[in-house]
Amino acid sequence: MKVLNHLVLLSLLLSSSLLANDNNSSLDDYISKIKKDQFNYDYEKNEAESSKLRDSWIAPLNLQYSYSKSNPYVDEQTAQNAAIKMDQPIFQSGGIYYGIKYANASKKYSDYSVDVAKRKMIKDAISFLMQIKQSDFRIKRQKLQIKNSEISLEQKKEQYLNGQLDSGFLDNAVIERNVVIQNLYDIETSKERLISSFSTLSDLDYKNVSIPYLELLNKDEFLKHNIILKMADSKIEQDDYNKNVTIAKYLPVVSLTAGYNWNKSDSPWTFGANEKDYYDYGFRATIPININTFRDIESAKIDFLKSGLVKEDNRIQLDALFNQVMQNLENLDKKKLLSTENKEIYSKLLADTKNLYRAGYKTEYDVNLLDNSVKISELDSKIYEIDKQLELLTLYEMYVNN
């Protein structure tokens, strides 16, 4: 507990940063190039969609041309028509301004959505890598357990042959040995699954790449730089502008209209070609009257109000998640402390047993058994340390301090 308190105090004093390997490489490096390219295309699409939405208030310039030929009176006649027409809104009661703001807010929200998906993939890749490294420790630990079970089996064989134990104890020793060997096979199988999962997300070689070291976060930093809350903020902003756009949709609109027309006809009845061109321009004002106006506006307002509640709900959930992770870390610290105490106990017993072995009071089995137990306790500490990093990874999935 004292160790954890010191760590918490240290995290409050130091900036909550992420050390990814010794060379501070970006966490993006843990996912493959093809995955990063896919996310880059998502960002580019967001940019394109935002630009399209931002400029949607600009009306298209319509170009028209037609050509026809007919002979209703035996003689053939032709007609050509061309026109350029524009019907451009220049005032939408604030709709143009809020439409542009809504487009920018929509891009921000879409980018955060891609960020969340990308961070989830990065978290999965690092989690697989951490668990692979942890599996290596578990395999070493299990092999030591197997050695101890084999030592126990040999001891019981000798005791059985000397008439000190019945066959039931010997059977139990054989079963215990088989169980720990089967557990080793299960760990190795699980490791292969993790390697396969990691290879689908990353181009890195799991054998050579080191896992990142994640520092302890404090709650204020976690919430301040939380990508989920930032995305919720962008959603509030988006819905706020959408509410204003919806209101403006039912207010007066003033448009500039203009056009250029050209006609040419060739008929025997007109003794040659008849050609003319002319232009027109003006203004047009419209006020839409729709039975669903107030319902549409009310719906947009509800979306805006709901987005605020969603953010508050996210904050509550993230606060609970942080507290749970801190509790898990505290329990893992207790387990790690217990493994350290076990190591000290086994180390003391090992030293005493070696002296007794040299004096002829203990066997080599006793020395090897305790030596393996010391190593198992050391591996337990390493396993718990990775468990702590996996807990912190849950927080770092949502923590982006740019």
C-alpha cells in the first residue's frame, strides 16, 4: 500500500506522459502500414465530405443546350437553344454561416470517430504484444513448476520404494505432474493464438520489438485529455450548429437569379436564320411554410440536449473506469509485494538448505526445489508487472495528450 501511495504521489508531481520504447517511438508504429493507410483514407474522406457539406449552400450553375430538326411542312427546319442560369441564395437568415460551422464541426466529430477506432486497434496490438511477453514468463514459470513436480515425484518414488508411503501418494504425484505439463501446453497454445492476432494488426516482429512502458495517470489528466470526452464535445458542437441550421431552414431566403439565353432557328418560312440572345436577372425571396416546421426544430433541439447528457454520462463511466483500474492496480501491487516476500522467504530457506546439504542433512532435491521456487517468485513479479501495464493500457486507449 505504501508503495502504491508513493506511485500515486509521483504521478501527481510528474507530467503524465507515455514512454513508448527506449526511443519514444509513436504508438502508431505498433499497427501495420496497411492499417494506417486505411485510417488515412478515412481522414481524407472526412475532409472531402466536410468540404462538400461546407460548400453545399453554393448553388450549381446550370448550362443548357438543345438542338432539334423537324419537317412539319415538308421543308426541313432546325432550332437551337442555349442558356446559362443561376439561382444563388445570398441570404438564408444565418443558415449559410451555421451551415459552414456545422460542416466543420461534423468533420471534427468524424475525425474523432476515426481516432477512437484507431486507438482501439493500437490498444489491441499492444495488448497482444504484452500478453505474448507475459506468456514467455508464464512458460518459464510453468517449466519450473514441472521441474518441481518431477522432483516431488522422484521423492515420493523413493519414499514408496522404502515403504514410507503407499501407492495413493505416488499416484497423486503422477497426476500433479501431468496437470502442470498440460497447463504448459495450454499456455503455449494461447501464446500462438496471441502471435497470430498480433500479426494481423502489426508488421513488427514480436520477438524483437519491446513493449511500451506506460506511466501512472492521475484522474484529472485522464479526463482532461480523454478522446471519448473530446468526441462528446464535438458532438455537442455539431448538434448545436445543426439546431441553428434547422431553424434557418424555415426562415426567409433571398436568392440572386440571373441567366443568359440564346436561340437560333432556321426555317424556309422566315427566309433564313432567325437568331436572338438576351439576359435576365433579379432577386427572389421565399418563406417556406411546412406543417412539420416546429417538430423538425424540436427534434434538432432534443438532439442537442441529449448530446450534453451523453457527455455527462460518459464522464461518469470514465470516472468509474479510472477508479476500477486504480483498485486493480492496488491489488496487483499487493500480489507483487507478496511474490517479493515469497522470494525472500525461499531465498533464506535456500541458503539454509544449501548449508544443510553440504553437511549431509538435506538432499539435492531439496536444494533444487527451493531454487526453482525462488525463480518462480521472480517470474510472478514480472507477470504482475505486465498485468499492471495491461490495466493502464485500458486508460491509455482513451488518453491522447497532443
